[in-house]
Amino acid sequence: MNTSVETNSLELVGITSGYGTTTILRNIDLTVPAGSVTALLGPNGAGKSTLLKTVSGLVRPTRGVVRFGGDDITKLPTSERAKRGLCHIPEGRGIFRHLTVRENLQLQAGPHHEDELIERCTAAFPILGQRLNQRAGSMSGGQQQMLSMARAYAHNPKLILVDEASLGLAPILVDEIFRFLRQVADEGAALLIVDQFITRALALASRVYVMNRGEFVFSGTPGELEKDDVFNRYLGSD
Ligand SMILES: Nc1ncnc2c1ncn2[C@@H]1O[C@H](COP(=O)(O)OP(=O)(O)OP(=O)(O)O)[C@@H](O)[C@H]1O
Ligand SMILES: [Mg+2]
């Protein structure tokens, strides 16, 4: 079990990154262990999405090291990171709206694993099983989010970066998505989640980082955060 913790974990050391000449993240150190959820919280514009993009390779750091499963992946392209089991679910879901649910899932499978993959995904989200032939873009926002999660799950990822999965969803769907995230972590994956539902995110997470203006102003357990001034200063209530 310990070896899988070692192989699955993400580590950022001294990361500075941004867009063009604009620096957004400054000297970031962060660790995401396998088999648990780490929450990344902070006000709008703090740099949370930029951090996730830096991990998946969409944004290149100007300083520092990104390690995944003990390997230095700082210079690897996004596609190579994905092959190693790193999955980024971006804001806005990243599904193919004009394709059916089945086709969206098929795109994740090699030619020989299609049935198995669809079975695995529909077991996780039964609603998708009833809608395999429906165009993804015609489903509700919550169902589209489930499809987006299912596509990530299909890869059996070692690390999942989830950016605002619950944005705009009804509480009952948020519950379902959070239950799913819990299950994926319990199966051994490392999860780094950004979410506006602070209370729910804290209930799921075993570690939390709070970011403001591209720097961490807190790292610790959810229990420690709730007792800290940082909570009221940067997070308020949800
Ligand atoms: N493609 C981009 N080019 C230039 N600046 C960007 C780009 N994307 C984001 N930024 C800037 O980087 C800063 C951090 O943005 P980021 O999206 O990482 O924040 P965030 O914490 O995810 O915010 P939110 O909670 O609103 O999603 C902001 O000042 C934003 O304007
Ligand atoms: Mg964001």
C-alpha cells in the first residue's frame, strides 16, 4: 500500500508560473498523496486554475519542479502526462457536446475495451447508461458533469485534477459528484479539487491549501482551517 502512495503522489516544489510575462503563481510547494482528496481553495482570481494547468502542462512554470509518482515531469508535454495517469477535468467540463454519451465514452477507450469501459462508467453513473444514445450537449448540466467525470474515470487515472466540478449544479447532483470523488480516492487515486462549495470540499478533503494572489496563505487539515483566521478572511461562507 505504501508503494502505491509513493507512486501516485504529486509534488510541486518552488513553482513559479504564469502567462507570458505575467507571473501568477509564486514559489508554490504542494503535495497531493494518493488515496485521499486535497482541496485547493481561495478567492476568484487567486490562481487555482493556473495551478491545475501548471500540473497538467497547459501552463509552463518558469521556476520549480513538478514531480508525479517520484518522476520529474516538469518538461513533459501534456499528452505524456495524461499517458502516465494524470487527468485534468477543466472548468466548463471538456466533453464533446455534439457527440452522444456513448461516443464520448468510446473516445476514451482503445478498440478492444469499449464494452468494459462503458460498463464501468455506467456502473459509476447509472443515469448515463439510460442516455447512451443522447447527444451530450442536450443533457442537463449535472448529467454533462457526470459524463465528464466518467470520461476521466474511464482512464483509471492515478491523479485527478478537478476544477469547479459543482459549479451551477443542484445540491443533489453535487452530492452525487462528491460521492463519486470519494469513491475514486478510496480506490487509491490522488485527487486535487478546486471547489466553491467550501463546506463540502472540506468534508471530503484530508488536506487543504488556501491560495491568495498566487501564494498559499494556509496549508493544513480542514479542522485546523476552520479554527484559523484565514477561513473568514479569504473564504467566508458558502
Ligand atoms: N490565459 C490567461 N492569460 C492571462 N492571464 C490569465 C489567463 N488565465 C488566467 N489569467 C489570470 O491569472 C490570474 C489567476 O487566474 P485563475 O484562473 O488561475 O484564478 P482562479 O483562482 O482559478 O479564479 P476563479 O475562482 O475565478 O476560477 C487572474 O488574474 C487571471 O486574470
Ligand atoms: Mg478557476
